[in-house]
Amino acid sequence: MGSRLNRAIELLEADQAIYYDGPHTGHVLTYDQGRADAQTWADYINVGMEHGAFDMTGLEEYMRGLLDGGPTRSGHLTPTVIVEAPVNGTDGPNVAFNAWQFRQILARGVHGILLCQAESADAVREFVRACRFPHNKAGVDTLGTGSRGRGSEPTAAPIWAVSQQEYFNLADPWPLNPTGELLLGVKIESPAGVANADEILAMPGLGFAELGPGDLGLSLGYTTLQRRPYPPEMEAARAKVFGACKKNKLAFLEGATPETIAKSLDEGVRVISGHNPETAKVGRAHQKRIMPV
């Protein structure tokens, strides 16, 4: 068995990169697909609800299928599942008004959430608060008291195979809570977000962050998807976000290929997109990974 419930956190604690699969526009959210995905090559499954359907019934069935199709070859009950929420992280009130989305998603038993279009520290504060139960006190001097209420534990705890009481204590953001099993991230993908990156990524409760080159490029006038090497203003944005991640000890998410993964890992990238099992194979060998895939 793994030493933690959340495989992605366990790997990041060991300074091992994590590789994800799953589309950014929806996912096949059925019980049968969950059973099939239980043995995925990826370290976590991304479920894109920013642009895909907000399907809580499907997500619940999918999580049940993952559990029944497990355990994984690494000994974990399920792969980690992280959902991209629909709400944009533009400001605190907007995120607070839409906190119901996080409650609904977490009630299905997932292991993390990504907040897209993060543009302010206040927005991220409300995001983290909404994902925390109020009895967890680490960081409340900066964050304020958690606003997640009682009621989701009867559906989430069985997916984690823990009691409802255990779920209350484990469902807290890592690394703010060293024993927490929730992995929260943000996508910075606008000029406003880049300008505020230092304040955004200093907010307690986050575990990873990424620069969103698609939306950032579009906002800068590039209608085609920009790839590295980016135009100068986008390279500067990447450097700022990556630097803030390093300063705040957050994992940085970025795409890689089998040809570029070693360089990315040596630079310090620790969350890898690209949906390519060969990239993961090369990267894991480069880092001499021990955990079974």
C-alpha cells in the first residue's frame, strides 16, 4: 500500500514529478470508464469542467468505478483525481459566490481542484477557504476560517475508504497541512494574473501552479497556440510564475515531450502535462523513480 491516500502528494513529497492524463474539455464520466482508468499509466487524472460539462452524477459514478477497479499497481485505492472547476478566479467575491462548485466536486470524493484564471490573492484565499472544513486551523491568520460545511462526508469518505471522522481530518490542503490529502492548484493565464503572481502564489493552501499559455497568448493577441520558446513577453511571464513557485515551494506544471522531459525535470518542473505515456516513461527513468506505475 502507498504511504498516503493521494498518490500525487506522495510523489511530490519525494521530489518526484507527477504526470497526468485526461482532457481539459470534459471526460467520459461513467462507472465503466472509471474501472478502465483505475490502472492508468498516469499519476493523476485531470477532469476538465472549466469547459466540459459540470456533471456531478457522472463524476460520482466515475469515482465509484475507479475504486472498484483498483487498487492501482502502486498500491493506492485509486489514482489521484483533480478537477478543473468552472469558476474563474478573477476576484474574491466571484469565487466566494461560486464556492458551491467546490463543495459539489469535493463531495464526490476527488483528491484536488484546479482554479483557472487566477488573478488575485483574494480569489485564491476564497478558493482555499471553500475547500477547508472550519475546524482545521493552520494558516487561518492569513486565510480566514474554512467555509466547507458538514454534509459531503457520507459520499466522499467511502471513496477514500475512511470513516467520516477521518475524512474531516484528512480532507485538508497539503502542504499547508502536512497530513492533508487535498491537492489544490491554480492556473495563471492572464496579464492580470501574471502581474499578481507573487501575491497569488504566496497564499497558503496551494500545492501547485501553472502558466496557462493558451489563454495568456490569446489575451496578448496570439490566436494560434504558442509553444516554447514563447514570444518574449510570455517567456517573461513564465519566468515570473515559475520563480514564484520556487519561492513558495509549489510544484510548477508545464508540458513536456520525451525529447524535452529531462531538461524540464532538471529545471525543476514537477507536474507534467502532455498526456503522453512515453514522456512519463523517460522522465521516471531520468529521476530513477521507485514507485510502481
